[in-house]
Amino acid sequence: MDRRQRKSRKAILSAFSRLLERKSYSRITVQEIIDEADVGRTTFYAHFPTKDDLLSELCREIFDHVLSPVLEKESTHDFRGKEGDAEKELVHILYHIRENEIPRILKGESGELFFRYFRSRIAPFLKGLISIEDMSGIPEEYILHQLSGSLVSTIEWWLSEKPEESPEKIAYYYLKSNSQFIPER
């Protein structure tokens, strides 16, 4: 992709993100995205065949950074070298959820779509945390489904009910309440 294409793509994604702050996903039209991004219809469709593809790409970009296996120094936290530390990795993820465009996306219908993508992307991270010997005959897929659902519920509760709580505290709550499958390390 050349520089002009990258710039157009970024404008479309940014415009879409801004629109999600103000409107539910189903009420946003492609024309509104085009107008907000100041691009042509052909340019939009060259990058995203549908609005669903745009949402999927927005989520993918967020998750690729948030769930990166390599932790980097950020403006509000630095967990470099903490890879493999389940609690620190979870805290890192929670910082991103609180600080980036994610809270804007979580309103209404767009939040449901976001969390559906999030659940599918968080499963490999959670799989690395569970203790196989503690499963007591429960299928691993069920445990991953339960843990990802619990994390989604925790994040929804945190952002709507207790936004003043630190990511460290929320990670502690999550890990402690799921300690039967996620042992302390």
C-alpha cells in the first residue's frame, strides 16, 4: 500500500471511530463515513467492501496492538520484559481498553459487536493462563468460553460501574474470581 492509500485507510478508520462515539453502528451509513473521512465512495470500497469489514478491521487493528505478545512502553505504563506474567499482561490489556478508543466503541450495539470480536481474540491469551491439571474433566473449550465471557463481563462492569478502579485492581478481581482455572504464578 502506498502512502496515499495508507492515508485514506487511516482517514476512513478514524472517521468511523469518531462516528461510533456519536451513533450506534446500525445507524451509521457508508455515506456518513465517506463524508467524515473526506474520501470518495470508490476509495471507501477499495479499502472496505462493507461496513462490517470496516468494523472488523477496526477491531483487528485494536486487538493486534492490545494483545501483542511483545509489551512495549506506553505513555501511562511500562510492562516491557513482563511477557509471561499473566497478571502484568492482563493489566497491560486493561490499560489499553481504558485509554484507547475502545470505551467509545462500547456504546450500545457497537459494543456487542466489539465484544464478540474481543472474545474470539482473547481466547489464545487465556489458554496460556489455564492450568490443565485443574480442569477436573471439564472440556478446555468450555473453560475458555467461560473465562472469556467472564473477562468481557468484568470489562463491561468496570467501564460502566467502576471506571475509577485501576487496571491493576480489575486484573486482581478477575484473576482471583477465576483462580480455580488460573493459578497464581
